[in-house]
Amino acid sequence: MHKPKCMMRTAILNLLFIACLTTTQVKAQSSSNAPQWAKETPEQKEKRMAWWRHDRFGMFIHWGLYAVPARHEWVQQMEQRSTEEYKERYFDLFDPDLYNPAEWAAYAKKAGMKYVVITARHHEGFSLWDTQVSDYKAPNTPAKRDLIKPFVEACRAAGLKVGFYYSLIDWHHPDFTVDGTHALRNNQEARESNGKRDMNKYRQFMKDQITELLTDYGKIDLLFYDFSYPGKDGKGHEDWDSEGLLQLTKKLQPEIIVNDRLDLNEGDWGWDYRTPEQFMPNKWPEENGKRVAWETCQTFSGSWGYHRDENTWKSTNQLIAMLIEVVSKGGNLLLNVGPTARGYFDDRAVDRLEGMGKWMKYNSRSIYGCTAAPDDFKTPDNCFLTYNPDTKRLYVHLLQWPFKTLYLPGFKGKVKYAQFLHDGSEIKYTSRSEPGSHMTITAGTEDLIVDLPVVKPNTEIPVIELILE
């Protein structure tokens, strides 16, 4: 992952995302050639993804050698460092002596997150587990151990679903050809070495590592591949053998959910959900007129890895509002933490997680199991709506506290009861009074007029729970 002002990556991903909403790629094999695991019915897919659609909120963790320089997870690429220089400088300094994955899992759980996705290997090529096909791994650093195994165990013990991020890019591997995103992209000698690099060997290397990750750690719930950038001086599905990678993935973990960055179709050979990065779609994303599953991945600040000096951190209020807005558009939020080189979450991250957890403790009912409101409910000013189709309850999130009155346009006859979600206290409401007095409240004949206290409740974003008729 990277910061937009430093790299072109987010712009590329977002352009690809927007393009994919209006055009259909024809790069995957035909459905007639699809393996048996790919021929699931829409009902089977819905069942496989039911937990993910319900849970809505997950934690992303970006952690690797880049935590040592602490100035961006793309530091090797941005500073155009060779593999030898980068490894020599940071590999023997990676010593996460304070790493406590049970503490990480506890932070995620307390924040209200239901699943966690960790970067098993990022673009720098460094593996957090004891891979048998590379020496560039955590057990060979002062960490001296597989860091993935205790992480998986801690998440499961906390009742969290587990996912792996796996980079399709590898600036370390000797057979990964130098392209426009490579750390050595401007090194002529490195460019000329492409004739000796063998992407067939690299493709096999990826399959060997995916086999380890999806075999050695029990059931894995999510796999976040990252990322394709087809075109001149880029790489797409043919470079990765995306069909082969996906087939292997599903063979090893039939119930796994896979993202959309393999440069494939949604269908028999494709992805399960879209991944807009660091931006908010203006509505529920669609493909061919049909709404699709989606999840936006976002950071607390601008970078994904630990960045000591970054000072653009979002407030707790902004983050809660982001979560609400995502759910109001039928999506999931994957919110990132970049642990320090010593293996703990810094105070800024802890502060935000605790703030979100405080809000979620009382208001999570408006997030879990919820989605966009039915079309016949118009969103009031300065609000977001979420809706639980199972309980038939509608949630009004008040981003700005109004003075005494909230108008619910067109809600007359649709509401049985109203209450604040954080404490379950009743809220009174009426419909329009007859005109004729300077005290008459103006509202449409089909509107509801909600009577609110003057003083805002002591919760970051108050939520009104409407029990519908």
C-alpha cells in the first residue's frame, strides 16, 4: 500500500476500479472450462460470504522490514534502493521483542472489528512466516521465529476471522522482472538483467508460498492479493498466472473469500468483492447494473506501514463516520494499523481504536448485519441511514446534532417506535400540525417530526433506532 502523493499506485487502482464498474474484462478462461469449485450457484456464494457481509468491520495490518525505517511501506521503491542495500540495512535490525499478537487481537476485538488481515508478504518480498522457498524471512532475522503462527492462533482465540494479504509484486526475488513499479525501475543495468530473469520461476515461487500459507495454518477466511497493473511496463493476470493462483487458492481453501486484484472477471474465475482503496464510492458500486460486494481499505493516516512522523491522522469522529457511510452503501471497512518495528501499536493507533470501540460498544447494532436502507427511505440532512433486513430496523446516524427537531421526510406511517440506540431511551415524534399559528412546525404531510433534547447525548455520533411497522 502507499501514499498517493508519493506513488501512482492508489491512482492506478482507483482508475482500474472505476473502469471495471462499467466494462467487463474478458481475460479469464471461459466458464465452460472452469473447475468444479468455481461453479457455485449465487445462493452458495451468498452463503459462503454471509459472515463477511454481516461483520462489516475488519482490521488490516501492514508489518514488515519497512517498520524499521518507519517512513513508508514503499520506502525501498521510493528511495530506489537495491535488494542488497535494503537487506543489509534493515534485515538484521528487525527485532520485534514486544510483539504480542494476543494484544493485537484484543485491540481489534475491543474496537468492534470481526476479522483481521495481515501482510504475510508485502512488495519488499520479506515473509513473516517460516517459508521454505526463501531465506528472506522473519525466522532469519533477530525475530528468530515464525510470526504468522502466533498471530493466527491469537485471532482465533479472540473469535476473529483470519485473512492473509499476499503481494503479487516482489522487489527482492531475482526472477521478478524489473518494471515501472520496481525499486530499480530507473537502473539501466537492472533493466538489462530482465533477459536473465524467469517469471516462470517466480510464478512457481508464488504458488509454493500460497500453498504454505493455505496449508500450514488451518482454515483461512480471506486472501487479499495485491496488486495488478496491466499495460506498458506493468503486470497483469498473465504475468501472475492468475487463473492458476486462484484455482490453487480455492483448491486448498474452498470456503475462502478472495478480492479483485488478480486482474480477472467476477464470474467463474474471478473475484468475490471489489476493493476501492483510500476513497469512498459515491454510491454502492455496480457492475452491469447489479450491485456488487465491496470493501474499502483505509488508513488512519496516509501510509499503511508504520510512519513515525506522519501527522495527517483522522480523528475518531471521522473514522466512525467513515464506517457508518461504508455500511450505508452496502460495504465493508478494512481499517489499517501499521505496528512499530518492536511489534506494538503506537499510541495514535491505540487512541483511535479505543475511541471506535467505545462507540461500537453501544451502537454496533447499527453496523453488524446492516446494509443500505431501502430506496423508499429518504436520508435526512446531515445523516446516514443503515438498515437491518432481518430485524426490520432502520438506524439514523446524526453526524451533526440538530436543535430540538429532526425531520424524517416521507416516514409517516412507517415507524412503530423510536429510541436512542446507545441507551434504549424513548424518543417522541409527531406528524405535521394544522397550520394557523406562529408556533406551527413546518413539515410535509408525510414527514415525521422527531423531538430531540437540546443537549447532544454523550456519544460521538448519536444513533436513533427506528422500529418499523
